[in-house]
Amino acid sequence: MNHLQYLIVMGLCVAVTLPLELLGARVYRRPRRWVLALLPIVTVFLIWDAIAIAAGVWGYDSAYLTGITLPGSIPLEELVFFIVVPTCGLLTYETVTLMLGRRKARDTA
């Protein structure tokens, strides 16, 4: 079960922020914008990780990994992290922006 812990934590992050989409964040409902927002982040950090792994700067405890490895010796869990964490940030940002807009509209009405 240890080898799934990282993915379980990432799943919980998605589950905890999912209600933000239901409140109106509209991140998942605009997949093109979502992918365009994630693409630079995922690209830069995957390259960074591949370089750091190749240089021996860091590694990962295989006890907590599924064993699925991407090119550059990057564990699948790293890719998931680079997608989930920015997505949670986008959901939070969009929800806060929406709520502040509603508050401003209410205060000026």
C-alpha cells in the first residue's frame, strides 16, 4: 500500500478542491485554458527534474512509488504532482476571484 500513498495524497488534493469547481471556478469546464495554463509549468519542472535526477541532485524513495517511470527517470507521481498542485491553485484563484467579484458587485449595488 505504501507505493500508492503519494497518488492517494494527490487524489485527496483533487477531492478537497473539487467543491471549488462546483462553486463556479470553471477550471475543469474550460479544458483548453486549463491545459494552456499547466503546459509551461509541467514542461519546465519536468525538464528541471530530469536534469536534477541525471545529475544525482535528488531521487525518490521507491517504497512510495508505483514504479512507473517516464523518460528522464521521472516517476509518474512527479507528473501527477505537477498537474494536481497547479490545478488546485487555479481552482483556489478562480474561486477567490469569483467571490471577490460577487462581493464587489454586492457592495456597489
